[in-house]
Amino acid sequence: MNARDEPDHSALSVRNLDAWIGNQQILHSVTFDVGEGVTALLGRNGVGKTTTLRALLGLVRRCGEVRLAGDRIDDLPTHAVVVRGVGYVPENREVFGSLTVAENLTLAARTPHPDLDTVHQLFPELRERAKQAAGTLSGGQQQMVALARALINDNTILLIDEPTKGLAPRIVEEVAAALRVAAARTPILLVEQDLAVVETLADDVVVIADGRVAHRGPARDFLADQAAVTSLLGVGTREVTPS
Amino acid sequence: MSVVVLLLITGLGLGALYFLAASGLSLIYGLMRVLNFAHGAFLTLGGYLGYQVASSFGPESNSWPVFLLSLVVGAASGAMFAAVVELVLIRRLYEREIEQVLVTVGIGLAAVALVIGIWGSDARRYPAPAWMSQATNVLGAQVPNSRFVCILAAVVVFAFLSLLLGRTRYGLIIRAGVENRSMVAALGIDVRRSFTAVFVLGGALAGLGGVLAGLYNASLSPGTGDSLLIFAFIVVVIGGLGSVRGAAVAAVTVALLQQFANYYAASGVGDLMVVLALAVVLLVRPQGLFARSVRIA
């Protein structure tokens, strides 16, 4: 273990994380830290990005060391990990469709006084649609609910999985703006396929390939290295648009 | 006309029993994905313990206070039995469907054997206030009063469950858990604690159903729970897994279909019609009449 692999007191510190789905090992000794701002978790499809987030939460079988602000959380069940201060926005939103928008937020609130002001400031539409069943919302509105469920709590870190997936460009901008506001107060580990969004938001990147960390470092340096981007993220699978 | 009224009210009374058995079963499967074949045992044990307590009062066993006490004992014993089953056995078997089926079927068989061992295999006459065995004239039909009590109990339970699910945070957790329980845990909620509570609630409703089944049939036998369980499963599938409203509508529909077909066609045709209705629902709307398509997560 070199100096870079020693646990530090970052918001999130991951050391030698292995994870399995069924009997198949997906992650192999994944090690990285998440500090202030946004750390983007990148990689081709199927390399283990979503599994990394789910392993951090204990939603899949895993072993290794995970520290949240210095405290071990890898031996805790999912609900206890979240209560320690981990906000999670899953891939495909996973809002509760039969519950109203307000009920989705009420369920997510971990304190008697959740930060609804910030949420309504970022997504005013949610206030207007409070009594609407979340299942009847558009994809973009559902993404707002999914983000709002994480943002109403005071978290140590946010784990956000592909928040712009399948959204119209205008909504992507709105989501990116909300993430920028959120990142100013809470570190974010962000899985994101849209490199334009990564370029505008991310401070650091962790690139996964075949379930292993293939690259760690500043986002700006990585994105400037076209050869590394092509090699690690795939030629023709990304469209980098200038921000 | 009087025959139709009699069949209608009697059918509603039977539907009330189906609802009491099916609503807990539906919530248990909807939230926990546990096919609980021991649910009939909760019902039988609740009924017999209610009977035992009522009988112990001797000449007073037909009084109203003793009857109300038997309802409480039935519900409480169903709840306690369910709690033990969940905490000792089911909790270790989440995500292991085959083992769950084997264990719950085993509990069901063992419970029937236990009841036969203690109370014998013959049906026991259920003690109840004299008013219950009398009839009330409704539009010319002489309707046994016990039917009204069963219907009233089911309406009260439905209202309670509607309030619980619709107006409380706990109900919110159950409704969300039925949709996507791993996401509920990912919001920081200990969903396993809800599992135990729902199991206990289901057991209490089954135990209550056991006492009311004794009242409806005027007797209780070791097979009471299992015979109701078969129709409760059909009601759950038709109504939609995890839907209390679906269970209520399906319970009434199944019971009325059974009653009318048995009377106007031939005895036994009602059961056949119910199975046909189940087949139609499975072909046309496999998730049931009132359920959203359930995700397995």
C-alpha cells in the first residue's frame, strides 16, 4: 500500500473494495477517495460504476474498507450507512410511483425539519406538483424528485448515479445547475456518461475498467488527455461537447 | 328478491372473512415477497385460542363481553404466533423462496396437528351471544345476524388499514416498500423492522378472522384456516399483491360469485367459477386488478 492508498479523512475513503452480484465478482480491490466538490466515477458501460455506488451502500455483497469522514461504514446495513450521512440518487430515479411527490420527500426526510427550502428553490416545479403521483411525472420531473430526496437531508456525501440519463438538454442543464449548488455544500461522487456535464462539474475523476481503478486524478488533466479518454472510455461511445 | 338479498348479505359476510385472511397475506407478500403458507395456521390458532378463552367462562361464554374478549384474544394470539414465526424462522430466510415455502407449509401442517392434539379433530361449537344465532328480516330475507358482525368487523379493519397506509409515516413505508424495498432502505429506513410489524399485523387480522370464521360457521374445526387460506390466496392474486383495496374488492367479488353460482347453478360450481375467474385475471392482468406492476427489488 503506497502513501496514496492509506486511508485519509476525506468525506469518503474506499480501500480494496471487492463486490459481487450473485456469484460474479464485479469489483476488484477498488481504492479511491472523495474530497470536496465533485468526483466523477467514469468508465465504459458495464465496468462496475453503478455496482461501486451500490457496494458503498451495502446494496450488494462487498468486502473491503469504506470510511465516511474517517468512520468505518463497511460493516453496516444499508439503512445505517444512509443514516450516517450518505445521500443516494439511483440510476433510473426509482421514485415511488404510487406515492405523491410530497410523500416521496416526507419518506426521505431523516429529520423533523428537512431542507425543503433549498429543494423548492432548485426545483420550484416540485412545490406545484406536491400532490401529484410521482409515477405520472415526466422523466425530468422524476429526476428532480430523486435528487430532492437526497438534497433535503444534511449529508456527508452524495452518491449520484447518471442523473442526466435520458433527459432533454434543457433538463440536463437544470440538473447540472442543481448539482453545482449541492456540491458547494456536500461532496458528490457522480457517475455520469455525459462528458460535457463531467467537464463542467467534476474536480476529480476515478476511472473504472474491468472492475478495477484504471485512473485517478484531476478531471481537467484527464479530459485534456484525448488518448486516455479514448482508451478508457471507448472510441465513438462518447460525444464531448464544449461547455 | 329475498333469495337475492340473502345471498348478497351472506356473500358479503363470507367476503369479509376472505378479506381478513387476504389483506394480511397481501401486505406480507407485497412488502416481503414471502408466500406465507402458515397464514392459515395463524387463523386457526387465533380462532381456537379465542374459543378456549370464551369457553372457560362456562355459562357466561355466550355473553357479549366474553365474545369481545375472544375477538381480542384471537387477534392477539395470531399476532404473537406471527411474531415468533417471523423472528425465529422467516427472518433467516429472506431471499430464499423455496426454503420459505417449505418452512411455512411445515408450520401450517404442524399447527393443524397441534390443534388436533389439543382440541381433537371434531368441530367445536363456537360460543357466541344468542343474538348471533338469530336472524333479522331484510327485504323479506331472514339473514343470520352473525353475517352483519363479520361485515362490520371487515369494514372497521378496512378503515383502519386505509388510515394506517394513507395517513401515517408507517403506512408510507409499507406502501413504498411494496413498490421497491431496497430503495426504502437506501433512504435510511430499517425496512426489516417493518417486515416484522407487517407480519404481526397480518397475524392479528388472521387471528381475528379465525374467531369470526367460528362465528360465521357456528363452529370451528382444525381445517378452518387452510380452507380459508386457499380462497385468500386467490383473492390476493385477483386483487393484486400488496393492495388492500384490491383485496377488499376481490374478496367481495369472489365470495358473491361463489354464493350465487352455488345457489343458481349447483353446489360446487361456485368454487369452479372462482378458479375460472382467477385464470382469466392471470391471463388478462397478471399483476392483479389493483396492483401496479411489482418490481422485485
